[in-house]
Amino acid sequence: MSENIELRHLRYFLAVAEELNFGRAAERLNITQPSLSRQIQNLEKELDILLFERNQRQIKLTLPGEIFLAEVEQILIRFDQGIRVAKRASLGEIGQLTVGFQGSSMYDIIPTSIKAFRDRFPDVEIVMQHMTTSEQVLALGKNDLDVGFVTPPITDTNLEVEILLQEPLILALPENHPLAAQPEIAIATLANEPLILASRDRGCGLYEQIFDIYQRAGLRPNFVCAAREMQVMLGFVAAGIGISLLPSHVKNFQRTGVVYRVLTPEAPIAGLSIAWKAENLTPALSAFLEIIRSLAKSLA
């Protein structure tokens, strides 16, 4: 398109081509008839093409004008479509969202929030990535993730971290363990118990939380093994290898040979957080965060 031809010229041409009457076209465009006639003449001059045959009784499109009309209609359709797509993108209604999550997590808020977002924004593609907390922190830093469901604490100051849910840790132990007869178990009694931990996530996650709990109680953990998945950790517990401290929602995962007991005097708190990079806050991510916050509030 010539740099002297603007989008308005195409809209003027389309109106005249559809009305085949300068008066009606000018009224439709809310401009004066002389101004419209002048604009069409300028367009024809710029193109060096006669678009309309004119006489005192009527106007009609020339053959080049008819061909040009078909192209102009497609240009304007595509332009209007582009505006609609851009507006939808600005509202977070289209695009892609890459979400990290831990395979061991059994928080209902994760699948619930994904479904709620899909229902509201069906044209946004959600890509789920199975990662540990530390892997998510690294991926967020490299812009390979938009947002992640992580286990706090998170020490990376480049990330925005928001706590969604908090819950007490509980003790998982073999059903034939001597402590299983007690409904509540003091943390101090765990001093020499073989401990099964979540695999270490540097600077974040359940591993650091449990070590901190033991340290505050003046205990040194008797660490025997680690696993990345809570289901695997519970399998080790069921096999009698040791005990484990896990978020209380694991009680929803019934495992033969494992019992759960409350910790005293005050159960330490575990939780689930959402993390993202502030500079990567897109409209789609903003909408996703709002849905998650709303769901977390309803579960609080």
C-alpha cells in the first residue's frame, strides 16, 4: 500500500462501492459528500486507477474497481479481526500459559484452578510442567515457566511468591510402629527415629522446613533416605524403613500400612505457594492468579 493511502481511504471506497451513491455513502460515513468525493478522487490518483465510472444518473465500479473491492473487503476483515484478537490478548483471553507443579502435590486447588481457568478462558493453551520446587524456581528465572505451584520457603528474591494455603505437618509412620498407639506425638520423641525426607530443593521446599523443625526442637534428624514423590515416601514408611513428616493433606491418600498422627505441642506449618516473575506478568497470568486467589480464599 502506498504510504499516502490510509485505512480510512479503504473504508471510504468500500462505502461508496456498496452504496453506489456518494450521498448515501457520505451519510453512512458521517462526512460531507464533497469531502467524500475528494477522498475517492485522491485514492484513484494515488493508485493511478479509475475505480468508478460516473455520470449524472449513476456511478458504478470499473473492472479494476471490482477487483480492488474484493481485496479491500479482505484487508478490512483481517484488520478488524486483528483488533479483536489484540483486545482479547490484552484481556488474557488468548495465548499460552506454562504452569509448573510438583507431582507429589495433592492439593485440590491445583486441578480446580486449572479447570476454572480453562472454563473461563478456553482459548488460552495451558501447558503443565511436572517439576520439583527447585526446578520450578530455576525455570521461572530462565523464563521457561510463567507460574509455578511451589513449596515454601523460596529464597529467590527475583520472584514474586504468594502463600495460597497453609496446613500443619503430620507424622506418617508404619502402622505397627510403637508410637502408632498414641493419638498425638511430641516432636521431641522423634530424636532417634529413622527419617524419610523429601528430596532436597536448594533454598526452598519441605526439606528445609523439616530440618528447621528438628533444629528448633534441639534435635538432629536421623536421616535414612529421600524421595521426590510423596507416594514413594509413603511406600518407604509402609515398608517400615522410617517415619516422615508431611503436609496434612496427604491423609487424603490412603496407603496400606501407614497411619497418620498429630504432632505436639504445636504442629509446624507447611504450605503451598504460587511463584512468578513480576516482569513477566501477562494479562493471561494476571487472570490465572486472580482465579487462584479466589479459590484459595474460599478454601481458607
